[in-house]
Amino acid sequence: MDKIITADIKYIGVDDPGQQLFESQYHTPDGMCYNSYLILDEKVAIMDTSDSRTLDQWLQNLATALEGRQPDYLIVHHLEPDHASGIAEVCARYPQLQIVCSAKAQQMMPQYMVVPSTVITVKEGDTLSLGRHTLQFLMAPMVHWPEVMVTYDATDRVLFSADGFGKFGVYEADADDWACEARRYYFNICGKYGQPVSTLLKKAAALDIQQICPLHGPVLTGEQLAEAVRLYTIWAAYDVETEGVFIAHASIHGNTAAAAERLVEILKEKGCPKVAVSDLCRDDLGEAIEDAFRYGRMICMASSYDAGVFPPMHDFLHHLGIKAYQRRRVALVENGSWAPSAAKTMRPMLEAMKQVEVVEPVVTLRGRMKNEDLPQLEALADAILQ
């Protein structure tokens, strides 16, 4: 893949369209890309390596871009194996190569490899001159691992942002709709770490950035870059991005799902600007997590099961909790033929989350939704829209 970022910066990353399950949990029907860059100056710097699945192609891309030159530095922004699997191999091929990373990365590196090269550790604000280009290093711990740092090239005004501003998909997947898969990526990968992301955004705001080069997804420039920063500011603060209601339902035999469909109609009749729905039994969990954070209001509708809640809903709420779901209003609908129990399981899971309000009334259905249930659903719709 021949991409020129600037006159001195080349893209040497690799697409992996066959990677259909990123991190063994997130569905990626368009595959993934593993981005890496090369800065050619008086000194030559490699910006990260690649995943083991694509390492041969990455090494070939590197050799082609070097055009016979010898690299001087390997900048390691993030040690996760999808970006760092080539460290030992590239150091063996280029013995003079020096690794540049954070002190925490140096400490963690032996967990993954025998480090064959000299390691230069850098801290906040340190710089490295390549000649015309001077690289400035900014620490970004917990975005989303503790060793992460980013690099700013003041000469070409480029920010190498590690996993920040990444997205699912190969490099050019959905090029005109960055936000969709970037949002799913952010809340499922970085969602727990809003405060560290906000800290990094404040550091970035002080820089003149014309391009952002992430480790996944396209290079961001112009209006797309500005929109990405705007959305990241919202996401990191756990603010509401879109006004509306998200309904997440888990239905065993379809009765709770039918009630959810009716509730969508009721909300729209009452003027709700947007209603998004996820069938937790069939739809992608990552997309449900994304929509839960996107909207300020959520309705959880679930069947009772084994004196608790139907497992797809339990799994969803568990994931929301570990991703730091917060500052939202949530209404509950439970269904149970003889011993409704879903709400008593859902409520404490939600109330354990930061500033999550469980809205009254809690609605209890028994089997199929009936006409006499509609006033309860109407009241619930009024309450969640307040």
C-alpha cells in the first residue's frame, strides 16, 4: 500500500481483511488495518510495527520504503501485540536500530519478547531530532494501556496518536463515515478511560496539528480531523452525542421484543427525535455498547430467567459496567410469567454505575403484551422523556 503522508513521511501499514474478530471479541466484517509509518530524514524513524498476522507484508513494505537505507530508530507508542509483534524481528534485521519508548514500555517489553536492541526511554516533553524533523513525545498513560505515548512532529504538524482516533475496518473502509466504526471502537476499546483521553486532548489542543496518524483507520485531515476531535471531546467527557432513546431488549420467545416494538411507536408518537433499538440476543454487542453511550436515555427490556435476568441482558449490563457507563437515565421493563425477577437483577447492576438514574415506573409484563399494559408503557415513555 503506497501512501505518502507528507514529503518525508510514508505509510507502511498493512490491511488484514481476513481479521473478522478483533481482540477475539469484536466483530470486524471489514477486517482491520495495522498502521505503521516511516519518517525519512537525516535519521530514519520507524513508527511502530504490526500484528503477527501481517508481519511478513509489513517487513516487505518497510524494506521497499527504505530504498536501501538503514533505519536509526523504532518509536514504540503502544506495546499491544497488534502493533508491537514485529519489534524483535525488525531489530534483528537492523542491528543498529535503537528503540524509543516510555519507561513503562521498557519495563513491560520483556513480557512479550527478548529485547535485542538499545532502548532509549523518554518522558513527557522530551524531543528527538532526526534532522529537519524534531519529534516531541507526550505521555498518554491509560489510553488505553499504561505505557502509551504519542508523538508530535512539529515540522510537518503530524500527531502519531497510538490507538487514539482509531477505528475498526481496513484502511479505506467506510472512508466517508469515519464516526460509525470509530465510535464503536472508542467505547469498546477506550470507553473506560475517559479522563486519560480528556487529558491527552488538552495536550493536543496546544499543538498545531494538521494530520492525525492513528494505529488503526485512516489518517485524519481537514474537516474530518476537526469532527474527530469534536466527537472525542464528547465521548471522553461521557456527554450525550445524540438526543433520543436507546432500547436494548433480550427476549426469549419474542413477547418482550414485541413490547419493544410497541414502545418505539409510543416514543415516536410523543415526539422523541430518535429511537435506536438493539436485540441483545442477535445484534452485535459492541454496537449495543456504542449506542448506550451515544444516547442520554436507555430502556432495558428483558425476560426473567432462573430467578434473575435473561443472560444476554446480564452480559450487556456487565459490559456497560466495566466500560464505565455513567451519567445516564435508564428505564426498566421486565417480563415474567409466574415470578418476574429481571428488574431486581438489572436495577442494582445499573445503580452501581456512576450517576445512573433508574427511572420510575418499572414496568412488569406477564407473557404477551396486552392492551391493559399500554398505560404502563405510556407512563414509562413520559418518564424517560422528561
